[in-house]
Amino acid sequence: MLELQEKPVSAPKQGHPPFGLRQPASPLDWPDLENLDDPRALQARIDRIPIWHHKFELPGGVWTKGPFKPEERLHRFGIPQRLDGKTVLDVGAWDGFYTFECERRGAQVTSADTWNPEHLVTSEGYAVAHRALKSKALPIRVSVHDLDPALHGQFDLVLFFGVFYHLTNPFEALQKLRAVTRQTLIVETASDMRLARLPALRFYEGSELANDNTNWFAPNAAALIAMCKAAGFRDAKLQWRLPLPKALARSAYRLVRFGESPIQSFNRGRIVVHATV
Ligand SMILES: C[S@@+](CC[C@H](N)C(=O)[O-])C[C@H]1O[C@@H](n2cnc3c(N)ncnc32)[C@H](O)[C@@H]1O
């Protein structure tokens, strides 16, 4: 007789351990956001924030302290130079660089993020930059999975940068994004499987992608385009990926410098897709 054996349960992938970070219920409701017009006071307030993601300039020549310079990637996204009269939703806004950039280009912006301290993300940097820039952007603490046009409205332009690969159900996220997009969704994500001819996503059981165990899936361009269309967008097109000669040069460099498999490094990179309603 067939004996049913209990399957060993492997430990599920965990998020980062909590870091003792606390944050107020409302994204802007941090203490000590007054008197930030003086550059030295602003710098001191910035210095007190333990974790930043974006490095960008605030009034008075003061810079935020993230490891990542989003300005260097701006050219990849194809965001219109002027957004006067447009509404923008920036999903996964974190410190808000793209929110404030769209506002600078004339848009009325809503910033959505979970700002979850268990993933070492808080809204404190966003709150300080928002105050320093006298921004009118509206921050809402919401997961992409809970976006609802009846509650949050629809937006001419929706930005979804650097979030796809953190999700266990990225297709559902695209469906939710479709529901709140009036014109265009721009998705930027880590990508994998560039060599595959068919639409394909790579699944990461552990921390194989960037040594970060909050990463789950990375699509190739064909998969992201197909997923956007299947989620209800009329059309989707690749806007940016590393051009072939540069991708080959990068693989050669990573082989020599780190001994990384050239197949793996060629497969991996970032992509940007525009999906239209
Ligand atoms: C890698 S960062 C990207 C930040 C920014 N968009 C950029 O490209 O520089 C990922 C961001 O997505 C947010 N995030 C993660 N899961 C989310 C979810 N389910 N809904 C909304 N935001 C989420 C994180 O809190 C974090 O701010």
C-alpha cells in the first residue's frame, strides 16, 4: 500500500528582520519637520535618518544620503519633459525622488508605498524632502495590491519603478495598476532570462538576485510586455534595456573582475516597459 509521507517543510523565505525602526501612521507625520529652510538645520535633520535610498539635491545645495543616485537613471524611463495638467501616481516612491521630479515637471502627484520598516523602508526621508521642497504631493500608505480606482482614482501616468521583483504575485500587481491607469504605466524592473526566446520569468528561491531575499521574480522583456497586455493594457513596448554591445562588454568585465558566469550576467539587467491603455 502506498504510504503517504509527510513532506519536509523547508523554512519559508523571510523578509529582513525588523530593525527597531518605528514610524508614524501618516507618512508625513514625523517629528521635527519645522524650520528646515536653514540648510544647516536641514542637513542635521537628514543626518538623523538611519536609512535613505535616494541621493538627490534639496534646496540650499543640501543632499539626501541614499546610496542610489536616481538622476543617473532618469533618461531610461521616457517620462515626458512636461507634465502640466497631468496626474501621476508613483508606486513604491520611497524617498520620493521620482515624485518630486514629476511635480517639478508640472504634474499633480500621489506617492504610494508600504513604507514597511520590516523591510527597512520608512517614510521619514520622504517627509523631510517633502517639507524641504514645499511639495504638494499626496503620500498614501498602500500596497500596490490594494490599489482601487474607486478609492484612489485613476492617473494619467503611473510609475512602477523597482517594485515588480519584490512581489510574490507581480501579475496581480499589474492588474491592479491597470485599474488605476488612465493613459500610461511605466514599469522599471530587474530583468533576467534575456537569452530566452519565449516570455520567461526567473524565480529566486532565496537571495540569488543581488543577495536580497526580498526578491522573487525577474521577467525578460517579452514576459513583461506579455504580462502587461494580459493585465488589460492595449499595448506595451520595451522603452529601454542595456544595448547589446554594452551588455556584452559588461558580461566580459564581470567575468574578469568577479568570475561571474557570462551567461548569468548577460541574462540579468534592468528593463523599462511602457504600457498604454
Ligand atoms: C527598490 S525600492 C524602489 C524605490 C523607487 N521606486 C526607485 O525606483 O528608486 C522598492 C520600493 O517599493 C516599495 N514596495 C515594496 N512592496 C510594495 C508594495 N506591495 N506596494 C507598494 N510599494 C511597495 C518599498 O517600500 C520600496 O519603497
